[in-house]
Amino acid sequence: METIPLLTIIALFITAASSGLIGSFALMRRMTLASDAMSHIALPGLAIALMFQVNPFLGGLAALILGSLLIWGLEQKTKIATETVIGVVFSVSLAIGSLLIATDHELLEALFGDVSTVTHLESLIGIGTGAIIIAIMLRIKDRLTLSIFSPDIAKTAGINNSKLSLAFLLLFAINIILGLKFLGVLLMGSLVIIPAATAKNLSRNLTSDLIASVVVALISTGIGLLIATRYGLDLGPVIIAVSAGLFFISIFFAKNK
């Protein structure tokens, strides 16, 4: 693997931190499995962008934002669980994406990621956007937690549960697109899912859960980066493999419930 610029490494770690934070709340909302499906909603946008020779990640971002709005609208209209609605939208997106996909190097890059293609501008955008996601999540975490566990009390307290849900879905979607360059569509959801699940085994309260999830994501990324660089391996699969290893180790330290 070629030497990765420091700016890109910083963007990678900030994306990992925001993924750990997002993942904790996704777990609370029972969106853990849906997290992986969410990343696949980008497929039609990626394929259409490639057809028109546009940056595929702009297409992926557009698809994820539209998908998030659709999921939120269906959730509000039908009152069906978010995970179920995401499953439906995921299935449709996968079908459309499969029809539009053609063999293409850029599409393979979008599916599996390629850190060597990340530009300085993309790194700067990733750093700035990731920092904003983290700042917003920390700002709304108390309201979001109350909205998840006690929606009626949250409503009484003046919290708009609907708008808060939409904000979370949009932040989730933007975070997914941030990681596509590093891990790709097929693996990005795992960086959201696995650190949060690992943290659940280790934490005792909300604060420790958030911290543990972010730390696990950062450690997975750091070790994965070292291994991938040392042995010339693809970065995405190595990071996820390390993250999975930490999850299985955490099982032995899981608190009794």
C-alpha cells in the first residue's frame, strides 16, 4: 500500500470517531442491522452518477439523503419501526442499483473503498464534515436519548421527536458517505455496527457507552491502518476484521445483565 497522507489519516480517524458515536444511538434505536442496509441505499446514486460521468460519491450522497427523507416520511406515515422501513427502502435500492450497475473500476472503488484515491480536498471536507457531525451529535445526545427511550416525556418537555428523528437519519446518511472512500458501501455499515456492539458489552451507562464505542472505532482504525500498511492489504477489510476481533474479545468481559 502506498504511503497515506497525514491529512487523509486524520480524516479517516475523524470518520471512525463519528461512526462510533452514530453507532451507539443506532443501537439504541434498534437500527443495528439496518445500519449496514442503510449504506447500500447509496448504490443507485453511485451507479447513476457513473452513467453520467459525475463524481460517484455525489450521487451516493444524493441517494442517501433522498433515502433518509423517504425513510423518515414512511416512518411518520405508517408508524412502522425504522429498521423495517430501512429494510424496504434498502431492498428497492439494491434492486435498482443492480439493474444500473456495470463493471467499472470506479464502481468497485465505491463498493469496497480505496484510500489511495482520496484527494486533499476530500480529506479536508471529510475532516470538517466529520467534526460537525460529532459536534451536533454531542449537542443533541441528551434530547435524542430521551426521545428514544421516553418519546412521550420528550414531547412533554418540548422536544420535537419527528424533527429529531429526521436530523439523526440525515447525520447517519452523511456519516455513511464520509466513509465510502475508505471502506466502501459494502463495509461502511460495519464500522457503525461493530464498535457500538462492542461498547454495549463493556459499558455501564450512556456516557461510557459513547466513549467506548468511539474508542473501539479509533483503535480498530489505528490497528487496521498499521496492518494494512505493513502488509500491503486493503484497508477496509482489515479495519473491519480488527473491529470484529475486538468484539469477540469483549464478549469475555461483558457485564452481566
